[in-house]
Amino acid sequence: MLYYFRIQKGPVGLPFGLPLIRSDPAAFESRLEKRSEFRKQPVGRSRQGDFIKCVEQKTDALGKQSVKRGFTKDKTLSSIFNIEMVKEKTTEEIKQIWQQYFAAKDTVYAVIPAEKFDLIWNRAQSCPTFLCALPRREGYEFFVGQWTGTELHFTALINIQTRGEAAASQLILYHYPELKEEKGIVLMTAEMDSTFLNVAEAQCIANQVQLFYATDRKETYG
């Protein structure tokens, strides 16, 4: 499964830990040890459990609010192209059409094999809430994802903590399974609030979705 995106060139911040490694290696090692000890704590016996429950409760409404500025209301596959005409094309031709359509747009898009989407979908049913870390210039910002049907809505964790159920989506990944049975593919595209996220950052989040939902490894899911 490949994610594609178009982006303007620009500066990229250093990974958060790199300056600390260079300036104070001992402090960096100490943080790693504390992080390792923290991860060994059983979720049900630590504050992690309370935090997870709180986030899940507050993200339940994410994606159910009225559409905000910058997002398309009812973004269906038929709003992008004529489905009946596309069905006459081969799978490879549809892939090319999808890629060519979004090649000039600043967004994230993908063509997902049917069996890979089935894996994603099954995991989404058991794990509808997803927490990921987005690298920023001065550290990491956490984003919370919530599946709503075949849409995956993301917003910054700080929005969940401060606004609760009123937190608005800042990134939406749209998955279209209309061609899955006949053509063996699921089409994906995205919309984002450009005041909070650029295309490279949206791509980073999408890559983490692929890593944790579509990779059959115990290190990422299990």
C-alpha cells in the first residue's frame, strides 16, 4: 500500500531528541530509561488506563460535528468522478486516473489493495481510537484519530483536552470501498485544515495509520 502526496519544498525541523543527544548524552539516556520503565507498567494498573478511557470518551463525537471551514460536506466518491464510467476501466487504469487526478493537488491520497483494507477495517472495529505523535520543531504534538464509518478524523490532543466533544477535525482520511469487490482496490484521499497541518504533516500521520493498522506485526499491533 502506497501513500502519495504533493508538497512544496521547505525547511524541516530536527527530530526532538537529537539536540539533547548532542548536548547532554547522560540526560538523554536517563530519559530513555524512565520511558522504558513507564512502558512496562500494566495499562490497567497505572494512570495510562485513566488517560486512555478519558480520550476515548471525548473522541467519540469527533467526526460527528457539522462540517467546518475547509472541509467538503458529504465528500463521496461520486463527487470526485463518475463511478459507472470508471467501472469500465481496468484496475490499473483506475489507479492511474486516481494518481493523475491528485498529482497536482496538495493533499494525501492512496490506492489500497482490498485485502489490506480488510485488515485495516477489522482493526478499526476493535480499535476505533488512534493516538499518534507528530514531530514538530520543538518536540512532538499528539493527534487523536477516531473512525467514523470509513472516515478517519484527526485532531490535536490538546483540542480534546480543552474542548472535549466540541473539538473539530483537523484532518480527515476518506476511504472509498465502492470498487473493492469488483476491482480489488479501495481509494483514499484526505482533507486538512491548513491553519494547523501542512501536507507533509498529514502524510506523516497517514504513514502511522498504515504502520499500525495495515502492518501485520506484533510490534505495531497485538
